[in-house]
Amino acid sequence: MRILKSLAELRRWRQQQSEVALVPTMGNLHDGHLQLVKTALERCDNVVVSIFVNPMQFGANEDLDSYPRTLEADCQALDALGVSAVFTPQVTDVYPRGLDKQTRIEVPGISDILCGASRPGHFTGVATIVCKLFNMVQPQLAVFGEKDYQQLQVIRLMVQDLSLPVEVLGTATQRETSGLAMSSRNGYLSTEQKQQAAALYKTLEETKAKLSVNTDFGELEAAAKEKLTQAGFVPDYFSIRNAADLQEATPEDHEWVVLAAAFMGKTRLIDNLRVTNAATK
């Protein structure tokens, strides 16, 4: 496995390859990340995993400085899977003119709702770094997890709008035995908080079940927020949306997605479940 530390190294390596799949990450890899890599390896012999903690997608009071960085362990895990290369650029390589002067990619209509409303500028940072990685690596395929459902839809729309020659593949959320979605930020939780946090997935499941008989979305959202509060969360949002564009749900939608973000202590967790509307089959 090659460890490529600069854009120049990456480009020299890339010239020798034909098809390449990319798995973009911020490192501190867990089994959810490794499942993305395995999916990519099923589709392509040459898989590149990027590890870059992207400062553009962190807000002023978020955890950029404390975000866990475990590069050596990450590389060992990726080498064991048979990854071709790991791309670990420096901030100065990715943003050579600095963040203030960096050209930015913004996907309108989806970037300022839900997580985008709570984290202004976050999805501009996501779209910009993913677009740059696509230009740097030039993959035919890129694999992302569905846990970050809004992020996945932002990237899909960006690829469509900019006519980028990349297939974007989403893979199912990997969960701990309690149902808690795997996340690097789960490491911030105490043992007790992790047990409490399982209520997030349980509440999503209960809401999904209720949607088969009740499409009073506001009522379901309010009940779910109350349940999360009782479980020890401070809810950010709990929302039922059209799965395709994340606009407000209607009873006529073919598919919904139930999305939630909530704080357990100082840790912000997100999760979602998609729901097929049986009435429109």
C-alpha cells in the first residue's frame, strides 16, 4: 500500500492506474469506514482512501482541534484490507491560498436546512473538499455512508450539477449492537452515554413504524423530540422529509427519510432511516 502525502505524489501514482475508486474520510476509522472500503474493493481493484480533517467544514466552536487523529492505526487497518493507496495531504496542499481565498462550491436548496441550518457553511465545506478530491484523485467511483444522508444528497446533486464523471455510491449505515450508528464522535461518549444514545435509533425505528398508519408529520416529530428529551438527549432536530430532495414531507411522497440530530452531553449525533410510503406503491 502506498502512502501519498502530497498532490504531486498522488498525481504521479494516478498516471499509472486505469480505474480508481475513492473513499473520502477524515480518519479515525471504525468498522463503518472499513465497510465502505470493502464495498469499493468489490467494485474496483484500485482503491484510494483519503484521510484529511477538513477545516472548511468545521464551525468556529466545533471540534476541529480535538477531532481524533489516528493515522498509523488507520493505515494498518487499510493495508490489511488491500487498499492500493492512502492520500494524506496537508492543509497547505489542499488550500494553497488559504481558506479565506479558496474558491468554494455551494449546492443551493439543500445545504442550509437540517444540519446546514445548525452548522452554517458546513455543507459548503463538504462540497468544496469532495469536489477537490474528485479533481485530485479522478476516481470513476466514490463510496459514502448513508449515515450522513444529507451530505450524501449534497454530493449527488453537486456531481449532477457540475457534470462530474464520478459514480456516487451510498452504503447502509453500520451500527453497534445497540443500534447506535457507528461514528468517530462516539468516542467522545462515556459508557453510560453510549447506552443512553441507543435511544436515537430506537426512536427513529418507532417513528418509521408509525408512518404506516399516521402521516401527521408534525405530531410524529413532536412526539419523537419528547422521547429523545426523556432519554437524556437535547434534540437539535427530528424531521420527516422527502427522501429525494429533503424538502418537507407530503403524504404523496414515494419515499421518506426520517432524520435526527441530537446532543448527548457535548456530543452531537446524527442518524436517519428511509421509509417507503406503502400508500404510493
